[in-house]
Amino acid sequence: MSLDVTRTEPRRDRPTVQEARRRLEHARGTRLIQLRALTDSGPAADDHLTSAQKYSIERVLKEIDAAFVRIEDGTYGTCLGCARSVPAERLEILPYTGHCVACLRRAG
């Protein structure tokens, strides 16, 4: 049995602006809920792990804001490292990413 599946709809290189905005809004909303839950847990829960989680969420929120800027200036979906298109599949999973996998690996 072959794992090759014929696509019934054409593959797009990038999500539409509306799709990108919707995914980014969803990601932002999810992170804000997570941050609020961590903040509402009170000062007793403000340990090293909670601080690291808050920092990570705040960092992603900044990446989401930067992705909205890239949508406005027309560079959304273009890798900040190599200027090639970020694969649509990657943008679907991480709509706020600014780098393709190859450039992310080189940076890390």
C-alpha cells in the first residue's frame, strides 16, 4: 500500500493574510490565558519553574507581535535568515515563526 496521497486541492506556498491573522490571534489568546493562569496562581507559586514558564510565554508573545508586523509590511512567511519562503506546513504549526528550520538550526 502506497503512502502517497493525491491532493484534492492545490497546495499553497503561504497561508492567506486572513488565515495567518486568525492563527496568530489564536496563538496570542492561548498564550495570554496561560500567562494569566500562571499569574493568578499567586506569589507562593512564583518559583523558578513558574518564572521560566512566564518568560517563555512572554517571549512567544513578542514573536507573535513581530509576526503581525511582518504581515503588515508584506514579509510574513519569508525567512529572516535566508529570505526564502518558510514552508506553509511550518507556518501552520508555528504561525509566529520567522525562520525556516535550516536557519533555526544554524542559529542554535
